[in-house]
Amino acid sequence: MAVSDDAAAIVVLPCSGLDKEAGSASREIALLLSDRGVPVVCPVLYERSPKRYEKELGSRRLLVIDGCKTGCASKLAAEKGLTISKKLTVTEAARMLGVEPGKDLRLGEALRERLPQMAEQLAKTETAPPASAADTGNAYETAVTYRELTVDKFKFRVPEAGYFFNENDCWARVADGRARIGVSDYVQQSASDMIFFEPPAIGAEITIFDEAGSLETTKTALDIISPVSGKVSAINDAVVEAPELINEDPYERGWAVEIELTDFDSDRGLLMDSPAYFEYLKEKAEKEHERLYGDR
Amino acid sequence: MGEARVYVIPCSGIGKATASVGRDATFQVIEDLRPDTTDTLCLSLLTMGDEEAVAKVIGNKVITIEGCAKDCARKNVEASGTSPDISHRVHEFLKEHRDLKPETVLDTGEGGRKLAEVLAEKVAQEVDELAGSQNRPGE
């Protein structure tokens, strides 16, 4: 089969795919994309021989497929400092298509029939131009693309657009009068493994720069300093259950609190947009690196 | 730790028809032939150093099945601090059964399916031997 324009621009990293039916589906989706000319990265071989995939990973946008919530492929990508353009978790995607993945290792017909749709959706969504917050019903679902800041051996991701930051490295993603807030990639890497998230109460009134929950990591404890003012309208229960989501995916699945905005126009003047934060972080991270490691 | 099991661990099987045969054979052993004495685990978990997965391979008998000579499954078990009790390469079985050539990675075809059955039968016998020794004290 000829390589399409889309296929020429992407590379896919699935998990090993042995976590019951969903795992098998992960691998199978990757192979369906492979059949269309998309290079597939074997996660195990990549871990052992990263140079083998250097060219593809350096020149294409990365799609990641996790079979289950353990998220091995995502973890591997994060560990290797790869920028994920789009990811798919089979268990969640299958449920959205009306199929509950089973416990058998083998693929059942119901799930197998939906794999081409999942593969298509994964590739299509990733290659489509990003929608703006104004023209989507749920801007939180808009694909996020990232810039990467390298300081010595450290790599920090910053969304290319659509996020606002305060100087405490906390972000807000605004949509339809609300904002999801969380901490940046820089925070999660500096603070190490998240082990507890203590959220604020639903309905609590929060003013910009107030605490909006706290985090405890293996190294330290820190507050989430709200970049916006308003009323707490939702808590990310997934992060309460598994705070490591912040380490894995700080800007998307790792959001902490949703706030119903009261005066974002005013808040906005005190925040940095994504490009400004990138420059701010560059200076901050370089200074911190110099402080810790000197001119070695 | 739960009841002792023999862990049959194939490679991830990305890109090679022989690797798909190894996975198919694993599924047959785990789900059809020896469901009470075997299990598998996701190789990615070992790659990522998952403690529970590492404990399983260290605390139980292990058979690895490789789709190619890179031996990713065996190497990852070894990286976890132990060695597989038995390690297979699908190619070795293919040499003995040249008429059972797998076709593609997505569909191994009739030959590939039969080769997986041959391999699964062999592994199931090995499971019986390993399970027997695993359950004998002092071994």
C-alpha cells in the first residue's frame, strides 16, 4: 500500500499489548497503521536500542497507544523525553464505541470490528488542524501540540498554544467560561513522583494566586497556585486516585481542578501565554541548572 | 505472592509474522491448553521496571518466546534479575516445519496458525515439567 501524506508524517508507539483484550487491540491498531505505511516503534526494542528508531522519532509526530491505564507506552515516551502528539487508550476508546474490552488475551469480534475506526480516528485527529476553543464543543478535547525546552540533559514540554501560566508554573486551559488548572511539566519533573493530591472543596471560591489544592511528592510538598479566579466546579478524580497522572501527562490528563471563571479578562493580564512562558521557563530553568550544577 | 505459575512471555511482536506466531502460541497455552498453571505478563511492564511484574518473573518459572534473534523477551527477563528457564525462537520451529510458513504480521495464515499450534503443544509440555519441579520443595 502506498504511503499517504498523513502516514509520512507520523510514527506510532504502542504498548507491548499483553494486558487482556485491550492490550492485543493496542498492538493490532498499530499494525493497521503500519499497513498504511506508518512506522511502528516496538516499545521493548526501543527501550533496548533507541538508535534504531532515532530517525523516525526525530522527524515525525508521535502517536502513542496504551492498551490500559497502566500506560506503559506513554511512560516509555515520557522517560525518553519524547513529545506525544496524540495518544489513545484502548479501554477508554472502546467504551466510547460501545464495547467493553474483555479479560481474554485474544481479540473478540466486537472489538476487532472497531479497530479500523480507532486507527482512523487516531491518525485523523492527529493530522487534522487543531480546532480553536471557539469552534469546538469541548475545547479540552482539542489536540495539544508541544514545544520542548532542553536544558543540559533535561527536557521540559510546554504547550504551543492555548494555555496560560503564572510565575508559579501553574497553568490554566480556558474553555466555555471555565478553566482547568494544573502544574507544568517543569514542576512535575522538579518535584518528582506525585503521591498525594489534596483537592479543594467543590464550590470553594478561589481568587487568583490562592491555593487550589496541594500536592505531595516523594521529594516535597507544594501548593497549586491558582492562575485564575472563580468557583471550583470540578475535581479530577482520576488524579485524586492516581496522582502519578500529573507526572505522566501534566497538561492534559493530569489536570487537577476545574474553575468556573469570574473575571478572566482581569486575570489574563497577570498571566503569560504559552510562548511567553516558554521564554520565562528557559531563563528560569537555566538559572536553576547553573545554581545546582555550576559550569560543569 | 499468589499460587506459583509458569509465566509464558512472548516478545511484543511488532513487525514480524514470526512474532505473531509466538503471541498466538502463548495465547493458546495460557487460555486453552494450560489455563490453570500458566500466566503471561506484558513485556512493557518489565521494560519499565514494574515491581509487581519483576517479582512475578523472579518468583516463578518463565518461558520466553522470541519472534526474532533480538531476543527481547529473554533480555528483558534477564534485566529483571533472573533468567528464563526456557527460551524459544519461533525461527527454530520454522526450520523444523518448513511447510508451515507464516504469512503476515496481521494474518499469519494457515501455515502460521499451525506453526503456533505446534509451538503451543511443545510449550505446554514444558509447562508441565516446570510446574512439577516448581511445586516440589527444594527445587
